[in-house]
Amino acid sequence: MMKGMGTRLSFLFFLFGFVVIESCHNKESNPLKVSPNHTIGNKATHLVAFDSTLIEAFYVKYPKLIYYKKQVVEIYKKQGYNFLWLDSKGLKETAAVISDKINNLDRDGIASLVPYKPTFDALFQKQTNKPNLEIELFLTSYYLFYVDKVLLGIEDAKSKELGWFLPRKKLSYVAYLDSILADPTKIEEKHLIAQYYKLKEVLQKYRDIEKKGGWSSIITEATFVSLKPNDSSIMIPQIRTRLFVSGDISNDSKSFVYDRELQKGLLNYKKRNGFNSDFVILPKHIASMNIPLSQRIKTIIVNMERCRWVSKDISKAKEYIVINIPSFKLIYFKDEKPALVSSVVVGKAMNETVIFSGELSYIVFDPYWNVPTSILNKEIIPAIKKDKNYLTKHNMEWYNGGVRQRPGLDNSLGLVKFLFPNNNNIYLHDTPAKNLFNAESKAFSHGCIRVEKPKELANLILKDDSKWTPEKIEEAMNKNKESWYALKHKIPVYIGYFTSWVDDKGAINFYKDIYDRDSRLEEMLLEEK
């Protein structure tokens, strides 16, 4: 009876500050003990150990952190239940580093509330050289919170809900902890793709702009239809100021005349925001400029989250292809540099191009187009019913119970296609409809990706292959006969979805959210709070 009461009393003492604790597995009056010659790595040091059963009590007292309990137990089991953030001199430098990261999560675009932060701050400020198990377990839990939110992002299942099937990066929280405990500066090493850190810099710039008042909405004239160079309007000073705030022009002259300086600024803005490059200002351009700064900041944060899902190993390949759906761009990287940039046409909203990766394995010259069953049933068969000569007019034929289009200049796949076998039946290909590349929004396809520069892509891919020359490629593309070639080396292909992107010059680009993915991800990030 007395023993049970003593255990309950000791548990209460634990809950109110780890002052007096009596473990049911350890009869010592104070479980905080010193192991004088414990070794971690190659360094022998005086470490403080604690009773393993006290971890359970910590998470009873602080249940909002229980998500990290399993990992915490694993970490301390590996380290022999020794204090990680404290030695004989008090708190280690790494403890301050973790505390700083938790205090500045907003720099990484993290809006999640840190559980029990006021409690931790009060304990941390009063910390002495004496061991404090609450501070210790808070720091380990917060380390995992930091890794979870900043380096890993929302869980894999949730990103797949958003149709993201690119391979997620992996990080061992135990191995990473070992490295930063040995050298606190390693926490500043870049574990994410380079784009993340570029977006992070722009996020800070935009928040600085926000602190200075941001930008105001442009008030349009009732008669406004368009503005052209040399026009005068009360809207011009507003547009000028707006472009000055966002850095598209370097000077705000307040002039009412649409002059050369403003023309240059407008071209900068249009290039960064997915518009065709001309000098005409239309209502859609004003609507874009009037998107609130707060919303632009949210867009940056959403895309920083997407960066967390991409393996840094992507850039280690000798050559690879990246397609960003919202920007309608393909980039072929070779030896770490862009060898080709090409516009692409992607799937329309009803036929979204899938976000995934594959390996480019075959080039097919002068291909047949095997009409997908969905297109056959919805489009081809109804057309045949209206016109019995439809197949002949479109160089098509029945084949194996389906319909295919013969090779030729009018073939829907153009003169070449690039295959990376996948369950989504998506590939890259040429197209006879070259005019589509002139449109601002290039979401027209049934899901596959049409490439504006297919011949250039084929030439670059086969450049180091002795079997091919530009002349042979040209010949193969115009034989009116399908031929396949298996690449000697497969090339990784990554299809992603980023609505904001910082280019090599440090300029932030915003693209239309054509599949309406940002709002749902934003909701998920808010749910994480």
C-alpha cells in the first residue's frame, strides 16, 4: 500500500518538474546518474544518464508531442539513455542551435504552432548546469519536429492525395542527429534541392516588402480596355509604382506616360508571370498585378513544401529531363547545365498530366499513333458515324480492334516520340499543331506532353551515340515508316508541378495554378498547425 502511494507521489513530482523521481525499475532516489567514461563515436566524455521509463511520463505530461515518442525512444536507446544536449559543463552548443531553429520556423515558411513553446522557453531561460530531463526531452522532440516540418514535409500519403508521384527524398533522423551533435554547424548544410533555398530567400524579400506596406491594388479607369506605349493615363503611375515595388523597374518616376522605362519593366513582369512578351497592358495583366502580396507569399510557401518532397539525388545524374507543368517548360540537363529549354503542351484540366518520374528508354521515329480507347470512344467513333470517310481523311486505319494513325507529317505525334515506360501511358512527342506553342496557356493535350523542339532534343540525346548524326536523325524522322531505337543509357525524366520558381538570375516566376493544386496543399499545411 505504502509502496503504491510512493510511486504515485513520485509520478506527481515528475509531472511538476522532475524534482524527485523514484522509478519502479531503479531503487536509487535520484535516477539522474553519471556514467564517467561513456563513449560516443571516438570521443570519451562524462555523460549524464537517466532512467528510460521517464520518457513515458514526459509524453503523459506533454501529449501534443507524442507523435515523436517512438523516434525519441529509438534515439535514446541507441545512445544508452544518456543526455544528448548536455554534458558536464551544461547545455551544449547544439541545444542553442535547435532552439534557434524552432524560434525561426517562419523563415522556412512553416506556420505550424510549436507545442508547449512558452513552457519550453521558460525552462530554457532558467537552465543551469544541472541536468533537467524536461529540457532534454523537449529538445529531442523539437529536433524531430524541425526535421519533420522543414526537411521532410507532409507525409507521403498526403502528397499522393495531391497526385504527386515523384520519388520522395529520405532522411535518417538518427544519423542526422549524430552528425549535428558532433558538429552543430552541419545543421546549416543544405539537405533539400537548390530551388528550396532560392525560394526561401525570396520569401524573406517578400516579407520585407510586406513590412514596408506591400503594394496597393491598381484602380482601373471605367473606360480601360488596353494601354499601349506612349499612352497617358491615371493608371500609369499606379502600374509604375507596382512594378517598382516588385523590382521589375529600378526607378519610380511617377510619370503618367507609358514610356520606354515602363515598357522594359512590363516585359520583366510578363516574363516572370507567364504572359506573352509584348507591350500591351490588358485587364488580365492588371488582375495579375492586383494579386495580394499575402497570396504571393502563400504561393512561395506552398512551393517550398513541394521542394521538400523532391530527392536531392536528382541533380546527381549525368543527364536528366525536368518538366514543370504550370510553366509549360521542359529542361534537359547535361553535365549539370541546361542543354535545352523547350516549351511544352500539357494535359488540359480534364486530362491532367500526371506528376511522376520515369526513365527515357526509347526514341521512336515517324511513329504510329495508337488512338487511346477513351479518345476512340469519345471522339473518333462519333466522327466516323458522321463521316464514313473520316479515317481515310485523317490517314487512319483499323488495327487489332482499335484505330491507329499512320506515320507522316499530319500524325498527331508528329515525327518523333520519346518513351519512358509507365502505367500512365504518358510520353513526350512532336506535334503538327505548332501554333499551340504560341498560346500563353498550353494545356491542350489528353495528358501526354508535346515538345516544341523535338528534333533538337533527339539530337542532344543521341549526340554521343556513334550510330547517329543529325542527318541520320532527320532521315529517320521523314521515312514514313516507324522505327524504334533503344537508348544505350536511360535518362531520368521528372514531371513536376511548381507554381512559383526562382530562375538562375534570382528572379521569382509565378505561374497559373492550372490544375488548382495550390489551394488544397495550402489547406493541408494549415491543418498541420
